[in-house]
Amino acid sequence: MGQEASKRKGANETPSAKDKNFVHLPNTIAWWKDFKGFLADVQAVKFLTLDHFAASFAENDPFKEAKELTNLKKACTLSVNSPVNEKELMEEMLPWLAGKALAVEELFVEDGKHGLLKKLSKFKSGKITLSRQQVCTLMALAFFNAFDVQGPTFNHFSLLNILTISNARSQRSKMLCLFQYFSRLMEAEKKDKDFMNMQLSFERLVLRSAPDWSNSDQPMGVLLSCSGLIEDNHEALQADFANKFIGGGVLTLGNVQEEIRFVISPECLVSLLLFEEMEPNEAILITGAERFSTYSGYGNTFEYTGPFVDSNPVDSEQRRCVNIVAMDAIVAGYGGDEFCPELINRDMNKAFVAFSADTSMDKPENKAPVASGNWGCGAFGGNVELKTLIQWMASTMAGRPLHYHTFSSKELAEQQQEIVKLINEKKVTLGQLYQCVIKMDGKESPFSVVRQTFDNQN
């Protein structure tokens, strides 16, 4: 994440000022002609064993990083539930992926130029829409490690680490999720052309001015405490507990909420190529990235369990009605004082810009709920009660009900609903609750402070 500007062989030539707004795709780089020959050999099934393919990949990789594809081999030979076996991988999936990678020459034209793809740079609102065919081609290129590092403000879009690192079951499960995604698309090309022509959109959301939290007289909105998983809340705007470099460690060793979401919905991975890091007033909306896999566990126990068919409706723009909003919380667990008013305001505004996204499910008179949960409370060390209050106020300001997924914590759900009951009975406004929260110092639990503040209010 945030890697240094590349000095790798084949790095992009310095683009013109105008072209700095674009990703330069591999077919614009000098080494493409030779690499194209390697892809043509893969497509023609010139390699009959994984070892033979791995050796040729290592020789032809433009960045000389491909070595033993240990995880790729283990996933298809040792996993009883793998969507493909080694023979199917060599004779069907790899040739198909090579063909998809080669399609970059026809699928991407910007400003009359081939091989350009618009970036969604920080500080600027922006949106692009891609077809599933285009997304699949980008994923195939990432499989073959064909993208250079774009610089310190981008995550790096390459699947190479998933192909190689095999020191944990969770890594093998990432590979199986990718197999499932590619397998489904291979099948769809034969039987369901409409599926391959569906669209996905990627949008950077920028908050230009913060709400007047302190003086809001809005009544507090709905807060429901929910069981189950965020991705199963199909009619909601679904929160991604993001790293500021979108995707976090998904393509290395990360395996928590964001990383899991991105491998069960692999089309989200294209966002690593498109988006610079998020600023404190920014969020990212991905629409149409459906889910392809089921899983169990979390962290080191994450495990692929099988295929998933997404049955959400399709909107008027031919996007699956799946709306995922990425928002990064402050890092509280490493010396940061999350009760500092500046940091409370930062997370309030971050959640507000995320929850204010326009989704394909919203109706003029009724916005879809937002499905969230313990945002920033795992590796980032946040306080669950404080994050509950912050997200509730932000969702109220954005005009959305908050569906808070407690991840099976009955105690948290009961405490939340006690606070909801108190706030509703006392008719506490958003501004009043904000004034209570902004004065907290962390010495007492946030819910206790709310009780003490409003219990005796008439």
C-alpha cells in the first residue's frame, strides 16, 4: 500500500500533463509486444503443466517478480472444493484469462487514444462506468502481473501475491474465490451474454463543506441492531471498513472485513487501479460488484466454502443493485486519542459523506438504509460505543436508517437499543447528542455519558 514510485523494468514513460489523469494500460508500454507473445502461447494451450507455465511466466514477467506459483498450485490440487482442477486450469481457465488480457487492445479507448483508463484522483469528485467485460480484462491483466506500481498514493493492483504466498489457509481461500469468479464468467460467456454486458460504476465522493452538527434540530433517526453479515443486507448501502488505500491488504496477507469483501466480490479489486488514497473528507462508492463466493470464518480462519449466485435486481443502468461504500476510520489503537474533538469531527464527516452517496436503491421519498457495524474497531482500535454514536448521527444527517450489524454481540445490541429508547423518549436532537459526544474524554464509556446527560432531561 502506498508503494514507492516504481523503478521496475518496463515502468511507464513519464506521461504528458494531460495523460497524468489516466492509467496507462499495459498495451501502451514498450514490453507489451513480447508479453503479448507469451499470452498468445498461454491462449493456445502451449503449457500442459503448472510447472511449465510457471517457468515461462517467470521468464516473461515484465517486472521479473513471478517465481514459484505455490498458492495457485495448492489451490487447484489440494483443495477438495476448488472450482477447477489442474487440468481444467491449464486447458481452459488460463487460456481464457490470456484471451481476456489480450482484449485490452480493443476494449479501452479514451480521448481517441487506445490503452488509457481514467483515474479517480483525490480531491476531485468523479465517476467512471465499466462493462463487466472491461473489468474482467483488467482482472486478467492483474492475474498476469501486468500493471506497474502507480506511485505512493495508490495501492498496487497485482494478483501475484495471491498466486504465490501459501503460508495460510486464508491465502488459499483467496485463490479459490478468484477461481470461482473466473469460472462463473467463463460459463456466462457461453450461456448468458447479458451477464457479461452488465455495468459497474466506481465513484469518488468528496465532502465540500461539513454539516453544522452542533446546531442541528433534527430528531435522531432509526438505529436497528442487526445480526448477520453486512453483505447479506441486500437492500442497504453496505459499508466497507476500508483502509485509506482502498483494498487494504487484500492482495497481500490481509483477511479482515474489507479484504474478505473484496475477494468474495472480486470486481471491487479494480478500485485499487483507479483510486488514489482517500482524504479525510472522501469516500468511495462501488455499484454493481456482485458476490460470487460463500465463506466461513474471519481473519486467519477465513475459508472459501462454495459458489454464490447474487439475486439482487438490476437497475436501469444495467448494474446489479449492490452498493458498497468504502470509508476509512481514524487509527485509534496506536496512540491516537479518538475522543479528541478534531478526530470525532473527522469520523463524523467521513461517515456522512459515505452515507450521503446516491445509490441505485434510493427512492425520492425513502432512502435505503445503511448497513454498517464496528467500523474502525478491530485493527484500528476504535471504541464501539463511540463509533455507534458517530455513525448514528451521520446516518441521521444523511437521511438514512442505520442497520448496525453487531456481529452476534447480544450485549452490544441491548445497550444500543437502551440508548435509542432513551434518546427517543427524551426527544434528543442530533445537535444535542453531538454536543454531548464532542465533550467526551474517554474516561467513562460513551453510553454511560449519554445516560448521565439525558436521563433527567424533561
